[in-house]
Amino acid sequence: MTADNAEQIRSVATQLFARHGYEGVSLQAIAERVGVTKQTLLYHFPSKDVLRKAVLDQVFSHWRERLPQMLEAVTSGHGRFDALTRELVRFFETDADRARLLVRELLDNPDEMRRMLAENLRPWVLLVAQYVREGQRIGLIHADVDPEAYVLTVITLVLANVSTNGIVEGVLGDSGGSGVRAARERQQNELLRLTKAALFKR
Amino acid sequence: MTADNAEQIRSVATQLFARHGYEGVSLQAIAERVGVTKQTLLYHFPSKDVLRKAVLDQVFSHWRERLPQMLEAVTSGHGRFDALTRELVRFFETDADRARLLVRELLDNPDEMRRMLAENLRPWVLLVAQYVREGQRIGLIHADVDPEAYVLTVITLVLANVSTNGIVEGVLGDSGGSGVRAARERQQNELLRLTKAALFKR
DNA sequence: CCTACCGATCGGTAGG
DNA sequence: CCTACCGATCGGTAGG
């Protein structure tokens, strides 16, 4: 079936682009993984760049779909911001390739990504920033927080943490075997603590 | 001169690998930029992978050289940690390609990078973590900070901020022309505020 | 025998 | 969707 193959190609391409980079993956390699010929791939996606954009579009569309759900958790107060950050971590952690792909695209095509992030993220960032301002007004949140910059910093940090969860383990983890999971958990706990501590008054 | 050509090749390779990725740059492209033939490049670096490792080694050696200098600033107290974070930002900002290269290598070769980061970074991370513990002992720093995880989180955040300084501008910046510089400065200020606020008691 | 290269070309594979 | 290919370029090596 055509739609099935096209979907499988896009899915495999997402995974391989995320792990080895756009230039590091050949159309042949993608086709082989799916079990079709390169020519079949080129029937569904007439060029490598078309495939790249299809992959990217799907990541953003998934994001646009999930973001409103995540934001429902945020209305006001302490625990809500925590829930949002947790949701953000979970969003990228359930599919770390999504985070890696975004970081790679950000490095490879900064201008295009700036545009796409502005389009897809801007309304939500401004909305959450308004919640922060509300928190500042009622004295729950430190007055010197820069709302928009804070939200972007948290997103950057979560993205970086998930996509390169390798920074941590080697440095934190002891030589023992149990160190990897524990180190990842420590890092994530500290991320949540840090983002909260930088926001709320005690 | 031979040493000169080898050095120029390594320098150009650093820049191009950082901007387009290892797989995205041909030996021909590097050689052309330097003004030598590809064969001359291969005389100095017998394979592309040898060149990759030479580039990476230089970045780490630069890091090993500068880190002790940065750490001299840290003894104790409020302003010292701030100075260290500022130095870290400056270190990567004066050559953003360094940050981009590290992030790319982290995505391309997570295992190798985990090992290299552990070797090169571990002693310094543990040292700064000890300063954090000292701060906790004298009641200057929040007791619930995870010292090692905190230090790594700050490094991750600085690295991510510098290497993908594109996240910000598109979302924060207005359509006007003056927005880019201002947005970058806002983001950096919030980074410094956030790392401090998450550490020190008020 | 060394160094620092050159012009030409190797076998394979890239995207299309 | 496949067979049959292309112009070009890939990383790497030959003799001198």
C-alpha cells in the first residue's frame, strides 16, 4: 500500500536523520530499512529535501497538537508550572529522536528553524509568559524574572538535556552499572528543581 | 610552510564541521577554502576521521588550558559563581563554532563524547561541586541543590544557548531590526539570573 | 633517504 | 512502483 510505505519511509527517515544527521543518511539506507528500493522512495518523496521537510513538518504538527493539551495543565499557582515542565520533558523523552532532530535542524538551517519556531511556538510562549506575569503580579513569582526569556530558557534546557543526555552519565556516573539511570534521574530532578527555584519565591 | 598549512586545515575544518556537520563537508571543500589541493590535506591528515579527531582534540585541549584559568575566579561567595558562569558563556561565545562542534559530536558519537567529556571535564565538575557544597555548609546556597547535577545543568544550558542562539530571536524578537541583539541579551541575562536564583538564598 | 607537496586517477556511491 | 542509468562527486591512493 502506498500510504503505508510513505508513512514508514517518513518514520524511518525521522529516526535516521535524528541519529546520523541529514547528510549522514543516504536515500538508499532509508529505502533498505523500509524494505523498498530507492526509486520507490523517490516516487513518494521526489527529492531528499522534500523528505526532510516532510519529516520536519510532522514533528511540528505533532507539537502543535500536543501543546494545547499541555497548556491545559497551566492555569495558575505553583504545581501547574511544574506540571508543564514535566510535560515538556515527557514530550521529548517519549521520543528523544524528536529532540535530536530539532537540535540538528537548528544547527544545519538556523534561519529556516528560526522562522518555523517563531510561527509554531510564539503564541504559546507569549501565553505562558502571561501566566508568569500574573504570578509576578500576585507576588508568587520573583519580580526580576524575564517572562518570555524564562520560558525560552526552560525549553532550551529541556531540549538540550533530552537530546544530549550523554553529557551527564559519563561525568556523574561512577564506573558501576547502576550509575547511568541514577545519573539521568539526578539530572532531571535538578532540572525541575532549578526551573522552579528560579521562578517562585520561597 | 608545512606546520602552517596543517594548522590552517585544522582551523578551517573546525569551522566547516561546526557549521555543516562532519558528513556535510567534503575534504575537497576544506582544501579549497585553505587554498591547497585535497592531496595536500591528505598528506597532513591521512584520513577524514583522523582530521575529525585532530579537530576535536584541539577543542578539548583549548578547554583544558582555559578551565583552570576560569576556575581561579571561583573561591567562594556570590560574585564568584557569577563570574564563572560569565566566563563559561564568554568561552563559548568568543568561538561559537566550538560549542556547535561539541553539540554535533555529542549527537553523532555519543559514546565517544561521553568518554572524552568524562576524562576532560570530570575533575573540574567535581571541584566546582565541592565549592557548591561549601556554600551549602555555610548556608549561602540552598540545601536542596544537587551540586554535580547543578554544574552539569549550567554547562548544558550555556552550551545549548550559545550553539543554538537561533531559538530565541525568532520568538522573542519583534519584526523590527533592533530585536535580534536585544533578544540575545535578554536571553543571556535571564540565563545568568536563573542560574544564580536557583543557587543562592536571598 | 627525508619533507612537502603535485596532477591524475582509483573503486564506489551519492542524489536524481 | 521498477529497470536502467546519468553527471558529479565522495574519500582515499598511485607514481614521481
